[in-house]
Amino acid sequence: MDGTTCLKSLLLSINQYKSSRSAANAAQLQKLIHDLCGMKGPRLLSPQQVLPSECLSGLVELAGDPNIDPCLSSIIISLLAQLASDEEIKVALNSTYNLTGTLASVIHSNSATPREGVVLQCLQVLQSLTYSARVSHCFTHMDELLAFLVQHIQAPNDDLTVPCLGLMANLCRYNVSVQTHIKSLSHVKVFYRTLINFLAHSSLTVVVFALSVLTSLTLNEEVGEKLFHARNIHQTFQLIFNIIVNGDGTLTRKYAVDLLVDLVKNPKIANYLTRYEHFSPCLSQVLGLLHNKDPDSAAKVLELLLSLCSVPGLRTLLCQAVFRPAGARLRLGSKKEPQGCGGEPGVALVHWVSMPLDGPDKCYLQALLLLEELFEETIDSALYSSAQPFLDLLLPVLLTMLEAPDSTCSERLLKKHCSRVARHIWSLTETLLLCLAQMEALFSSGQMDVSFGCTVADSELSQVASEVILKMLDLMRHLKQLVLDMETSFYRILQDQRVVAPLSQSLTSDHREHVQTALRILFEAAPLPDFPVVLLGESITANNAYRQREAELSASRLSGLEPLPAPMLSRSCPPPAPSCQSSGPSQDAIHSLIEKLQSSMEDHVKDLRVSEIMDVYEQKISALASKEGRLQDLLEAKAMALSQADRLIAQYRCQRAQAEAEARKLASLLKEAEHRKEELQVELSGQVLEAERAQADIQQLLQHNARLQADSQDHQALKASYNELLNSERMLKELQSAHIILTKQAEVLRKQNEGLKEEVRSQEERVRQMDKEKEDMEETIDVLRKELNKTEQARKEASIRASSLELQKSQLEAKLQKKEEELSKHSQMIAMIHSLSSGKLKSDSLSL
């Protein structure tokens, strides 16, 4: 049975039970509820649709009825508890269906017998419903419920103490009216003492419940000042952290996190927490909980970390705890298996950010919010270098999450994907601000400006810095249309002369990916008015000339008899991009190099032929001299290019100002048009979808109507057969009456015959005289006997026919009764469809 049919049957069964509360109807309703529980009820009973909404309303109404079967009431409350696990249905049950007031009325009606299982069941459902939900104080039986909770919290060794404490913690949190009502009780001090005594309880769950209630009621009062005084606040912190890390389960950890979040909102207690000496190890243990595979537990931990970010003194410590260990091990970590990543909290955060669409939303959103807070703190501090390995792991994940989902996914998953894309783009904004800070740090550090006589380490550092800048520029190119002000920052960097060095190195690189990336960026930069094209061309020319000369020297070196000694080879290194070189080596430097080479030959090359070595050195010296000439030519070309650039600057600035003004105007118009287009597309798609659904419903109703028309025709045919049967029955009755008349006549003749026989015996003497009369009478008797035989035969045939007609009559009556029952069911179904369709079809189209 599919979901729609199950819901229709459930609604029909609820209505039947309301009209007739028989055992059979109750058993049928229980069976349907069991079937619904097995068919994943939270997905079927969506409160946004008409049929599930009517089912929910009927179930809540039955749950609050004190006169229904207790077993049925327990089953309904169990189903409602299962539905409350879904956040959307939970909100609807609180706001629309007033389930909280209904369950409170059930507890009130059973307050005289609190040991009943339905009371504990209602308390557990209420605790689930009211968790992290603001409950109004004005719903039915609220005061009676609070009195019931206070009574059983103060009762010693009561089985209802723990659920009553948990429900009281939910009702008191963020609810001033409930807090005021409890504070106005005459025995409130006794209630406070009872809660304080619970702080020494052996169960951590009872401890955290009691401390939560005390925090809500007394935090800003004299009792709270004593309870959370500076002398014992550190013990309270240690207790809460121990409960969070070593709690009795997810429920206890949730309430402990909520308690610490509420305490941190108090400025005085937040200040105490910043001075708590064991905060760093406690924070490390809390971060270790992120590797828990339970999404609910991880969500509460993330909620706690977000609340700690609101305290300025703690946010820096949190950034250090997350990013400081994230070194080279992060690159080896796997985002899919955070348990095996050596306890890195950054990898766990990436794991929760990359949850699939059908995963829990709350954990995913809180992980993104935490990353945004951490990136804001990282940008404003000196921790951006520590966050670089984490960015290398996070950015590919965020870009992957921006990809379009499978076209076959449901509408609910598409909505979740759109929401996630919006959050990812916002997170990328924070991430790219960090990227911009790192790019500026690389430009300002001088790592791109390496002289000709550099070391090998400096050259490699320059290449790595160029690769980092190129990757960041490519990322900005992808996101320039998605992130606010990203396009402006991207084009501003492309017009900076410092970007020439990484571009030239990538364009002349041996790696295909670097060349392709640089070409894509060059395609974006070429149309810009202030892009240093001339400098880029000179830099590429110098790089190519240097590579060609290096190839020639390598070939000449290989053609020699013996390779150069290692000390001599270690003095040469590949230069950086020539665009960053301001001048070549001087003549003094060349002579100094010759002297060093000569001394090196005397020390290390005693067994080599001096003439061959000198030839190699002479080639290197001539190469250096030619290189010096080329560099001088480059300097002169640069000076000419600068003078030409100065002449074009004024013209370019004017044109750029006009172009930027027009571009801003066009961009605003384009954004407005795109926004309007998206709204119209969403509206159109919704209308098309609604029209398709309506058309499908109409087709189904038309098909059902056709079936009903066929049944109606069958009914008419049966009626005609029934009329024929009635006519046959009427004829049968006429034949029976004729048979009765003939039977009576035969009886009269028989009696007459007997009388005649007596008369013959008495008048034997007159026989002879009456022979003639006797013969006449005998002939008459023979004739009558023949007629009697014929009548008897007709009677037998009529009796056989009558029995056959009676059998046919009984069969037709049974068949007619069955058809009438089917017609009655169809009529009920037509009435139900007519009521559900809300007047979409006229009633005369469904009439028989």
C-alpha cells in the first residue's frame, strides 16, 4: 500500500472511530498506525499538504480525548513522538496543532494516577517537543503542568523525577513568564534547595538538568551570585566540561552544551572563562568530539564552539587550536574519515561541511558558520600563514559543493542545494579575503623580486610563490561573478605590475597546467587598460633567452671530457623572471668570479686538463657578458615603455572612469534583470508544476468517473434483470393459485367418487337397472381421471419451476445486495474525493 492510500485509509479510519468507538474500529486504526510507523511516517505526514494535515489534526484530537481506548492512546502518542523527531513537523505540532497543550491536558487528567504509563510517555514527548523551542505560557493547563513538575521534582525517589527535571529545564529556558510563575510560588526556596541538592547526584544527567534550571531561574539573582561566584565558578566549568566530554549520552551532552552557552552569554561568567587555567586542554577535548560520527552530537559541539567565538578572548584561542596543528598532516588527511586523521579538528570541520544533501542540515550549517568566524579572526590576526594548509583542503571541497546536483533529485533536495550554495558563497567570501591578504603578503615580502645571482633555494621559493599567486588568481576568476566585490579586486590585481613575474614564469613553465592557467588569466587581463603588456613581453623574452642559454651551456658541458666538479657546479643557479631583475653583474664581479674560479681550479681540479676547463669558463664568462648586454637593452626598452605609459596614463584614466561608471550602471541593471528573471523562473516553474499536478489529478478523477459510469450501467442492467425476475415471480404466484384451485377440484371429485361408490354398494340391487348410467358415470370418471393426471403432472412441473425460480431469485438478490454495497462504497469514495478536491470539480460530474 503506497503512502497516499495509507493516509486516506488512516483518515477514513479516524473518522469512523470518532463516529463509532467500537473495538473493531479501534483495532483497524491501531493496525493502520503500525503500518504508518513502518512506512517512515515523518516523510508522509508533511504538515504543508492537505491530507497529511487532516490526519495530524485527527491524531492530536484523539490523543487528547480522555475517553478513548488507553492502548490506542499509547500507540498514537508513540507515533507523535516519532513525528516530533523531524524538525519541521515538530514546529508544526507546537504552533499549529497545539500538541503541547494536548499532552498537558492528558497529564492533568491522569494526575491522580501518575504511575500510568501514558503519563511518562507524555512527559518524554513533551521534553522532545519543548527542547530548544519557546513555549507560550498561555496554553491550556500550563499552570497545572508546572505544579505537577514541581511536585514530582521534590518527591523523593520518584520515577518521574528525571523526565520532570528535563521538561522543567526546557520550559524555563528563555521563557520569562514561566520563570516569573515559578518564582512567585510560596515554596520556591524549598524548590531551590532541592535543585541544589541534585548537584551532588550520582547521575550526570540529573546534575546537568538541575544546574540548567538553576541557571534559568537564579543567574541574575542573589542565589545565582552565590552559586556562580568566582570562588567556585572554576569547579563549575570543570564539571560542565567533564559532562560534555564524558557525558551519559547525547541527551546529557546537549543539555550541558546549552548550559555552557547560556553561561557564556553572561559577561561576568564569560570573563571568568577567559581566565580559566584549564581552558586550553578542555577545548582540545571538545574539539576531539568533532570526530564523533553522530551528527546530533557534533552539531551540539559546533554550537558550543560558535558561542565561544562570541567571546573576543576565546576566539583567538579557538583559531590557534584549529589551525596551529594543521600542518603537513592536513594534506594527508581524508575528509571522509575524520576518525583516522590523527585528531585534526580542521579535517573534521571539512568532513561536516561536505555532508551529502540528504544529510543533517543543522550540523552542516553550523560548521560553515564556525569556519566564517574563524576566517574573520584569522584575517584580523597573524594566523593566516597557519591557515594555508587548511585552505588547500577546504577550497576544493567548497568548489565541488557548488556543482549542480543530479537532475533526478527531489524538490526538497534541490531547495537544500540552493541554500547550501548560498552559504558556500558566503564562506568563500571570507576565504577569499584571507587569500587576498596572503597575496598581498607575498607581493610585499619581496619573494618575487630575486636578483640574477640568486641561490637555488631562493629560485625555488620564487617559483612556489608564483604558483600560489596563480592558483589564487584562477580561483578569483571562477568566483568573480558569485562573490560581492570579487570582480573589482580581481581586475585590480591583474593591473598590478607585480603580477607580471608569476605570469611570465607560468607562461614559460614546463608544466602544461601552469601554462593553461596562465593563459586563462591572460585572456582576462589583456583587455584591461592598465595591464602591463610590454613588461610581460619583455619578461617572457628574457626568460626564453635565459632558457636557451642554459640549454647551450648544458650541451657544451656535456660535450666535455669530464663533468665539472661539484663545488663549481654548486655556484650556478637558474635566475628568476628577468622582469624583476634591475641590472646585470658588473665587470668587477666578473673579474672576481674569474679569480675565484682560478683559485677553485688550483684547489679541486688538479687532475683535469687546464685548457679544457678554461674553455668552459671562457664560454660562461662570454655568456655572462652577452647576458649583461641583453639586460642593458632590456633596461633601455623598459625606460622607453615607461615613458610611453606615462603619456597614455591620463587618457586611460579618463576612459577607465567612464567605462567603470557605465559598467557599474550596466552591472546594476543586469543584476536587477537577473534577479527578476530568477523570480519569474521560480514562479513559472511552480505554476507549471502545479498545473501538471492538477492535470494529473483531473485525469485520475476522470478515469475514476468512467469506472463509476461503467458500474452504474452494470447496476441498471441488474435492475432490469431484477424486474424480469419479479415478473417471473408474479407468474409463478398465478400458477400456484391455479394449482390450488385444481387441487381443490380434484379433492371434490375424489369425495364425489367415494360417495358414488357407497351408493353403488347400497344399491346393488339397482345396478342392473342403472348399468347404462353406470357406464356413463365410468366414462365420466375416466375422463376426470385423465384430467386429474394431467393436472397432477402440471402441478409437479409448476412446483419444479417454482423451486428453480426461487433459487434464481435468491442468487439475484445476493448479487443485487453485493452491487448495492459496492455502490454505497463508491458513493462514499466520491464524496471523499469531492471534499478533498476542495471544489475543483463540480458535484454533477461525479453523480451516477
